[in-house]
Amino acid sequence: MTAAEAKKQIGTRLYWVERSNRYIFERSGVLTSMHRGQLEFDESYDYHPPKHYSGLTVVPHGDQK
């Protein structure tokens, strides 16, 4: 998802996959704002570019077909 596409989703719950050498978790959060092309989710207080969120989508990954 690009920054422009994500901007249209402000106020929507988005889902992404967080990966490490030891785990894979599906995360979600409500997109609260954007600043200079970076996304902020509720309760994170950090801004990251869309590429930081692997597989960013509006549908939970378990529900995708």
C-alpha cells in the first residue's frame, strides 16, 4: 500500500504482518494520521513509512482468499 492509498484509510483498522527470526505475528491498528508520508497508528506514537508495515491491508490476512 502506498502512502497515498493509506491516506484514504485514516480512521480505518489496518492489518500487517510483523516478522522476526523467531516469530510471525499479525498486527492491527487504527490509522490515526500521516505526516510527510509516514503512518501513525493508535497507541504507537511512532511514525513509520508504509514499507515498514509488511502486507499492509484493510482485510485480516487470515480472511484473504
